[in-house]
Amino acid sequence: MIDSRASRTPAHIASDNDKDKKRKSDSRDSRTPAASDKTKNKNWMIDSRASRTPAQIASDNDKDKKRKSDSHDSRTPAQVASDKAKNKNWMIVSRGSRTPAQMAYDNDKDKKRKSDSRDSRTPAQVASDKAKNKTWMIDSRASRTPAQIASDKDKDKKRKSDSRDSRTPAQVASDKAKNKNWMIVSRASRTPAQIASDNDKDKKRKSDSRDSRTPAQMASDKDKNNNWMIDSRA
């Protein structure tokens, strides 16, 4: 067997591989519905995996990674589309059957995976990811419909509101101090043109805010100003 295999040409090797593949396939297809083979394979896998050394485990992981990579790279566009559809359907079915405990567990694993992935990046990868995200954001925003823009604004507004409402008193004080410092630094570095532009924007914002008030808001603001003046003068 050894001498015979060593003397094979590439054509012989390819032919033998095809024959072997067909033999295994025919053997599988001719099996009875009995689960005997499945059980044997499962038990063999369990025993085999349990007896591996750390070096064998690392080697198997590398082989498995390469096998998956080669399989991905050799797919046709039709296979890529088919795999994408299958994965999407599997994800939908799998996610729909999860219990609340499984959802919480999956969320924790996903959060840790993303955190570990971010923490292990090199400075070059960080810069590359930042550039990709910026490009993706620009392209994504540019292709939105007016309905999507309005929906995104509502979601963003709710997200910020929920985030603010869930802060502890310590976080509120910390955010207030950070914002104050940022304002001081930001204002101090402005050019005269930026100062003039900011003043015009602020003036327009206040004017628009005043013009959009209801009679009830106007009366409330008047009372507040009146009380503030009394307290300030006293």
C-alpha cells in the first residue's frame, strides 16, 4: 500500500479520491433508517475528543479552521447566496425558540465576544475599523429614505432619553462635570468666525423656540421669569 500510494501520479490521486468519496456516499445512502451508525459515531467522537492532548486539541482547531476557510473560499456565488439564506432562516428559527434565560445568556456571550475582539485589536486595526465604520455610516446615511431618516431620529432620541433616565446620581454629576469641561475647552479653541457662527445659530434656536411656544408655555415662562427676577433682585 505504501509503495503503491507513493508511486501514484496526481491524476491517480484525484481519481482515487473521487472513488473513495463515491464509495462513502454510496455506503451512507444504502444504510437503513436505524440510528446505530449515528450513535457509534457520536460515542467514538466523545471518546476520541476526551483523550486528546493539548497539542492535539490545538492542531485539530487549526485544521478545522483551515478546512472551514478553504470551504468558504471555494464556494460559487450561488452557494454563497444559498448559505446566506439558510443561515438567516436558521437564525430566525433558533432565536424564536429561545427562553428568556437563553436570550440573557446569549446577550452576555455576544457582549463579551465583542469586548474581547475590540480589546485584542492592534492600533492599525483600530484605525482601519474606524475608517471602515465612517465610510459605512456615510454610505448608509446617504441612501436613507425620508421615512427612514424620521424613524432613525425617533430611535436616537428615545435611546438618549432612556440612557439619561437610567443614570445614577453619581453618573449625572460625572456627566455634568465632563460636559462643563468639554464646553470650556471647546469654546476656548474657537476662531472668531466660529464664535460668530455659533452666536447666529444660538440666536436662531432661541427665536424658533420662542415662536413655537403654546399660550400655556408662554404663561409658564412669564411666571418663571417673574419669580426669577424677584429672587435675583432680593
